[in-house]
Amino acid sequence: MQLRLAIVQTNPVFGEVELNVRSALNLMRSTPADLYVLPELFNTGYNFIDGVEVSRLAESTSGPTFQSVAEFARDQACHVVYGFAESAGRIYNSAALVGPGGFMGLYRKVHLFDREHLFFTPGDLGFRVFNLPFGNVGLMICFDWIYPEAARTLALKGAHLIVHPSNLVLPYCPDAMVTRCVENRVFAATADRVGREDRGGVDLRFIGKSEIVSPRGEILGRLGADEVGILVMGLDLHEADFKKLTGYNDLLVDRRPEQYSA
Amino acid sequence: MQLRLAIVQTNPVFGEVELNVRSALNLMRSTPADLYVLPELFNTGYNFIDGVEVSRLAESTSGPTFQSVAEFARDQACHVVYGFAESAGRIYNSAALVGPGGFMGLYRKVHLFDREHLFFTPGDLGFRVFNLPFGNVGLMICFDWIYPEAARTLALKGAHLIVHPSNLVLPYCPDAMVTRCVENRVFAATADRVGREDRGGVDLRFIGKSEIVSPRGEILGRLGADEVGILVMGLDLHEADFKKLTGYNDLLVDRRPEQYSA
């Protein structure tokens, strides 16, 4: 089954959850797709000043952001992955997967970046893959890109596509995701944000460049550094089943863990 | 201690071991350095037709190629890493480290590429790091680049510099090594070959682009796709000691292996 995959590049206004959710869903409504990927913390913005602020903006997996996204997914008969600050006793930097029937799964960011350590508890659910009608989708968030173990774990669990909500500030990730795809022969969809958040003396600029990359490392589409927008592509995720780089090389089978002991 | 690191990009004539060794050493003699990196199988060429041919061209770690390189290393008071077909009961695609005092260590290619599976036994020594006067040097060969576990294992064992003799035919490696350096905050030196070997119905073209990359992913120098040549750079390998990407992120310490179980 062909997947129409959409990555949504946003520029949220910090703290304006209702506005941010509405803007994103309007953009998505204009562009039919089977799976939409939204950025990390797409509803709140990123640059929290303190824990009080995070607590105020965090939501449960059945909060108002979920309700709006779930309504969209039901109406459009689609799937959506979105990043949000998850309130669950502790607060996590999470991504939820929502389908036409509602909540389907959760990933909690394992590798926190910079000041996120002040606001979030590191993820405790491992890296998870969900079997969807169009293929197997694995979740990771933003800075997880720098740990090859993240994408590798998802590939070993059978992911065809790595869905990757992000708020990138370092320049490396868009090119590094090409390596992640080549080394695992998977698709990847990075949904990043654009814009700037200068709050509490911390000035952050986000690099955009949301992209979809193929198992052969082709950048199938990449958005700009500054634009809000949406990119949709038709993909056959089962291309990622073919791990044979040559007649003698099966990429994942040929791993030699016994040689990797440090 | 500042390291003068040289990568040597060659175009060996298949089977002409004496000529190939002499050409490479002449090039090296013209350019003083502390550590020279030669390509994979630099003395024999790459595109073997059958096992008989490999057996004929393979050498022990004290064979004629070693003798010539060791003489050079003694005379120039330098270190050299070179790739060769190693005869040791079985035949390995190996790299030897030679210093002013002679043989210092060996790596046997763990991840064989394509028809190499017909000619070589997969490496059985793991990934090894050698403590040299200018820093810790880890060895991997060519296709090992596609397995993030290779560079990661070397980084976890303390490598400042990954030395990477290669005979690249796929296009991905030069950019992928940038990711390897960024994700491990290490230097890397890939010594590739150029030219074409059309033998026994198998036509291979080598991509050149030998390069030195910094722990911040900067391509400090990259040779062309067709030229024979040598690139020398002055490096302080201890830059690779600093794994703190931010005040809250220590790249290797922050790995979370318990979250990576597949």
C-alpha cells in the first residue's frame, strides 16, 4: 500500500497552544495524506524558562492537544505523530501516535539535549515500532539522531520508516539522517520547526530543513530553512525490506555484535 | 604533541606489489609526517579473480611489504598504517600499524564487502585502539564505515583518531564519515585509492575523496576523485577528548544502553 507521507514544518508562538495546534491542523487540512509528522513540542514551543512553565504547558496523552489531533485523525481517516510536553506524574518530552481510532502509542525522548535536562525526565519506554497499514513506523525525537543506537534499535525492531519530530538548533542533523538511512536501509521523516525563540536570556534559532530520506540515502524532499510549510510524498515503505546491499551483504544480518565489545 | 597526519591516495597496478609499495613510499618520502595512512590492499590492488590469486599475493605480517614499510618507518622515525592481504593460515583483509621500532599491531576487517566474502575470512580481533605518542589511534577498514558500531566501539575504547584504509566503490562514505566524527567526537582519516580495475568480468571504479575530518564534523581536507596524492595536516588529537556537546551533554557518557535492546 502506497503511503502519502507528510512532514509539517511549523513556527509555533511560544505558549500559545490553541493557536499553534489550530495553525498546524489548518495546514494539514489543505494537504491530504495518510501520515502526518509534526515537530517536537509543536503545540507549546521549545524554549522553556523554568520548570513551572513546563508544568503549566504539559498535557496528558488525553489532553486538549490530543483531543484536537484525534478529531482531525478521525475526520481525515489518517495517522498523526506529534511532539508535546507530556504530563504523567513526571514530565517527558514525548511524541504520540494517533490514528483514526484514537491514541495508538507513545515515545518518550531518550536523549535529552542541553537545557531539556532541566525540564524533562529522560524517556523510559525504549525505542518503539508500530505496525501500521502502510508499514512499520518507529519513533525518535530530535537529538536522538546523534546516537546511532536509536535508529539502529528501530531498524532492528523492523521499522521501515523512522518518524522524527524535531526542533533542531545544531546544523548536523539533516545530513546525518542520510547516514542513518543508508546504514539501516530505512526511510526517515524529520519534521522540524523554523523561527527563533529568545527567552530568559537564551536565544535559539531553529534550522528548518525538514526532510524525507530514502533507504538509499536520497533526500527525496527537503524544506527550506525559514519557511512554514508541508511536504507530501508517495512512498512504498516496503522498499525498506530490502537490506541486501550486494549479493553478499545483508546489512542487518551481517552485524557482528561479538566484535563490538568495548 | 602536534601530529602531522598524512593520508596517501594511490592508484596501484593490480598484482605489482613491488611497484606499488615503491610508488607509495616515494610519495611519502617527499612529504614529512608522523603518521601515514595508506589505502586498503595498497600493495596488491583490490579486484581479485579467485582465491588462488589472493593466496599468491597475500603476505604475513613480516612479509616483503612489511619489510619495506618498516624500513621507511625506522628511517623516517614515523608510524604507518597500511592495508594488505594477510596470510595467517587463513587469509584476512588486514591493516598493520608499523612504528619506528617495527610491527606494532594488526586489525582484521570485520565487515567484508561484496566478493571479499569469497576471498577473505572475516576479522576476529575486534576493533583495536593503539596508544601512540600523539594520541590513541583506532583502526577500521573501508566498509566498516557503514556499521556505526565500528567507529562507536573505537570511540568507547578511547580512540582520538580513526584511521581508515579504504578502497571505496559506493558513493556514501566520504559524507558518512562526517556523521561518524560528529556522533563520536573523534578525528577520522580515510585513505582511499583511485582508478579502475576491470578484471574477470567485474569492473570496479574507486572514488578517491580521501579525507581528514574533525570531531566537529569539519572536512579539514579532501582529495579529488581521480588524483594520486598525499594530504598532510597538523592536528592536536586531544581535541577529541572533549565530548561535551553542551553543558548538559557528554556524548559518550550519556549513552543509554538499557534503552537500546532490540
